[in-house]
Amino acid sequence: MRQPINIPTDGSGTMMLMPAREGTCEICATAHKPELPHNAQSLFYQTRFNIEHGRAPDWRDAMAHCSDEMRALWTEQLTARGVDVEGGAINPAKTARKAR
């Protein structure tokens, strides 16, 4: 049986979180190669990051372990899809619905 992991909080003790599913990244619970960013949209990643750092993560945090080239590529592609990476967004900006 898998055991919960104790994660130090940002100065106030520890919290417990069940481990990521076997075969997935232990940080974001998503299957990805180590050189790729963590999944900033993963609820597991958001929860774990918030416990550890006391704030919500964004794509810059998810890409922090990546090479400069990988960060540039992901930033370019996320921006092309409407995500304000430098502004701290993790989802595309909502656009106004057209009147019918």
C-alpha cells in the first residue's frame, strides 16, 4: 500500500498528500519525460506546489527545471495558444463571446 507523503509547508509544519500514481511524475502526477515541464494545470501539481511554497504555481515554475531552449519553446507555444506565461497565467485568456 502506498503511503501519503509529508510535505513541509511554507513555515507552518507539514501536510500530507497521497503520492502520484505509479508511472507518473512524482511532482505533477502526469506522465512526461524529465526534460519536459511539469503540468502546471495538474491539480496535484498545484496542490503540492502551494503546500511547499505557499502560493499558486504558474508555467514559469513548471518549467524551472528545464533547459533555456525548452523554456523558450514552451513559452512560445503557450503564448501562441493565448496563455500569458510572463503574466503568470496557466490557462488561455478568455475571449468575449460573439453575439449571435
